[in-house]
Amino acid sequence: MEIIRRNKALMAEIDRIAEVAGYLWTKGWAERNGGNISVNVTHLMDDESKSLPALAPTRPLNEEVPFLGGHFFYVTGTGKRMRYVAQAPFDNGSIIRIAPDGKSFDIIAEQPVGPTMEIHSHLMMHNYLRSIGRETTVVLHTHPTDLIGFSHCKPFLNSEHLTRTLWSMIPEARIVVPKGIGIVPYAIPGTMELAYATIEQLAKHDMLLWEKHGVLAVGDDIIDCFDAIDTMSKSAQIYFNARWAGYEPVGMTDEELEALVPAFNLPRM
Ligand code: 13P
Ligand code: ZN
């Protein structure tokens, strides 16, 4: 569609989304259609693209998102594979427009690709973050093998314990994910139950672990969201490699972890 393709700023953002979708696949975090992405592109839409007609019947939302009224999102499609999002983002995702009252949305470009089954979690996360004054634009959900592995071990289903363990493997973990990782108890994928439990954890954390399912990162930049998950995944690998080699990793001391806070001007969890 000409109108969208002419918009260079928007297309540059779509290219970055496609770039990250490719990383998710090559990392082995995106089996079949695993994972989904939503990015608020409202600030990149010109008047012409904002008024594009709906390509499919208006879809009501189960929970209204008043802080997103009139906003636009690129959202990956349900059942679509990240390796193909990387190659053809508009065959495997679409741009949606939230109604002014935040009660429904329309798919407006480029094709009527239905959004991810996790659309409720994504939109409620964006809505919650805006409601507390944050202009966060990205929600990235993916299935990193190592981090999901931790959620099968009871003691790690504790945000403080899991965060402390991951932070203590390499200094970058605390530097890149200073608010740690929140835990969302298991719920059926795509459900409102999962969406409600997810936003509960967002007050404290920018990264969440969906028990026995996957990880979410929120932020202002999709590359940063990818990097945050990648850094925590690296920590997880160091931990598991040590355990496989037969030893418990020593980990950074409390003093070493504490010294990072003033050195990098980090917020506390
Ligand atoms: P979708 O294909 O609907 O995005 O679902 C994939 C997924 O990871 C569900 O959590
Ligand atoms: Zn998932």
C-alpha cells in the first residue's frame, strides 16, 4: 500500500521490528509461531495513513484501553512465524487503530492480518504504562528456552530469588535490567486471566516471566527490549552451564552487586 510505504519514518521502525523478529528466530526463541510483538507507532503515522479505512470488521476489546484511544500499533499476526515476520512484516502482521473510546480496534494496513492471540495482554500493558505516565512504545514477547527453564523450578518462581541469581552471573544483567524480572503465574495463553495477572507485575518490573511459557519486555525501543532479554538469557546460560558442569556458580557478592547502583546510576527494584 503506497500510503504506508511512502512514510519513511514508519518504514524505518518496521525494519527494526523485522530485524528483531529475525534475531528471535536465530536465537531459537521462536519455535513455530512462538512470540509476538506490538509497537506503538502513533508518533510515526502521517495524516493520510491515520485515516486509512478499516480492512476488516471492527473488533471489540474485552477490556477497554482508554489511554490508547486513537493510538496506532504494529502488531504481529496470530499464528505467524517470526522468521517470516523478519522477511515480510506486512504479510505477517498489521497496523491497527484503537477507537477513540478505547473499546475496539480496526485493522487498517496493509492486509487484514488478525493480531496475536495475546493482543489483550499487549494492549492492557501499553494502556497500564500510559496510565502511570510512561510513554513506553514496545511490548516484546518471546520463548527463550533457558529463562523458561527456570520457571519449572519452584524456588525460582520467586522474583527476588530469580532476579538475584540472574543478576549475579554478570554485571551487565543488573545494569541492563535494573528492575529485575517479575513472575506471572501460569495461565492459559491468550486469556484475560493472563492479561490481568501480567499488568499486576508491571508496576515494579520491565521484564516478566510467564510461568512455563515465555518472557515479556517493555521499553521505548525494540532493540533495547531484545537486548534486555538476551542479557538475562546469557545469565541463565552461565548458571545452567555451571550446574551441568557439576558446580554451583559462586555469583557476584551482595557488595559487588550493590556497587553497580551508584556506578551506573541504577534505579532500585
Ligand atoms: P500468536 O501466534 O497468536 O502470537 O501466539 C504465539 C504465542 O506465543 C502465544 O503466547
Ligand atoms: Zn507465547
